[in-house]
Amino acid sequence: MGQPSSQAIIAGLVERLGAAVGVEVRSPTHLDLGRLGRVPCALALYEPNAVGVGGILLVVLAGFDGRLALCAAADVPEAWVIDVDRGWTEVYRHPDEGRYRWREMVLPGEEVAPLCRPETRTRIL
């Protein structure tokens, strides 16, 4: 059995998180990061009254590139970067001066919960 595609992983997250977190789940989407412009992402959680850029609570990116730095620069509280090729997800939290101060590697089968809903744990890979 091969690796799941990024699209299948995101669809599963939308299904699991959408039913559990009680905030708006959008996928696929473009983030409006204000002065930094619009950035494509695989999934985003929003809450209308959340503090920050446009109510964004969590961003999920498929693969590493400059988007993570843009999210940190825009003070997005949390970003998950899914690396299907390597088989893990990196969770970034607590943006500070254009970088995230905290990082955790989540391996296949392990669960993680978004900061906005810590009681909602889910597997990514």
C-alpha cells in the first residue's frame, strides 16, 4: 500500500476537524495575510472573533517553502506542514518576529490537536 496523497490527507483532516473543532474549516483556500498578500494553503481554520489576521487560527501547508515564513510574519498562531514524501508533519506554534518559536515533529500514527481546540486530537498521517 502506497502513501496517501496530500489531497487525501487534507480531505481527511477537513472531515475530522470540521466535525469537531467548531470553527470554520476552508479547503483549499488562499489566505489573505494583509500587507503580505494572498498565500495558497491546503486548509485553514477560522473563527470570526479570533485575534489576529482575519480570524485565522491554524494553517495547514502541503510541503515546505516560503509560505511558512509568511504565516509567521503575519502572526498566524499555528501552522502544520505536511511532508508526505518524508512521512511526517511539523507543527509550528507561537509566531515571534517572523518565525515560529516552537516546533514539534508528528510521526505517522501520532495525534496532534490544534491550539484553538486542544481537546480535539487527530492523526494526520
